[in-house]
Amino acid sequence: MKKLYVGNLPFQATEEELGNWFSQAGATPGNITLVRDKFSGQPRGFGFVEINNDEEAERAIQALNGHDFMGRNVVAGAGVAVGAAAGAAGATGNGLALPLEFVSLIQACQTG
């Protein structure tokens, strides 16, 4: 199973619409989480999609990354558990996922 990071989402997007978009790319999404502001409840413009099959996950990344979804060019990529990233960065995790690019950035900031 892979947890994919999906960013630059339109604020009006729903979990159902995002799931349908992934299905059109040939991936069967499991759990879909759109991150919301904890005070206002408004969407933050990113989320996570779990795909049970690694091959489908890679296919979805290739098909969807940089492509239009409801008027926005979406960023889709593999995520890593925050616990792993936090361990690399010396912080604590909360069980979410980060794009791999963020992990490299955290590590670069820590070293220098």
C-alpha cells in the first residue's frame, strides 16, 4: 500500500471527486483524506490518497501529477510517514505523510 500526497487541490474539491479522478487514471483509491484547518474546517488544498497496489499508485502518479483537476494543476507524489521523516529531522511524527521532496528539504535544513 502507498499513501500518496496530493497538493494544489481546489478548495471546493471533495473526497468523492478526488476518488473518481484517481479511478479514471486506473487506480483504486482506498482511504482519501483532505486536510482541513482545525479551527475553521476549511480545506487546506492538499490531502492524501491510499492506493493498495503499488503498481496502480505509480500509474496514478504518472497520469495525474501536473495535470488539471477542477482548474488547478495538481501535484501528486509518493508520501512517507511523518514518523520516518521526523526521525530524520529530529522531530516527532503524527502519523500523516509528507511528500518525499519535503523529507529531503527537512534533512537539508538539519545539516546545514
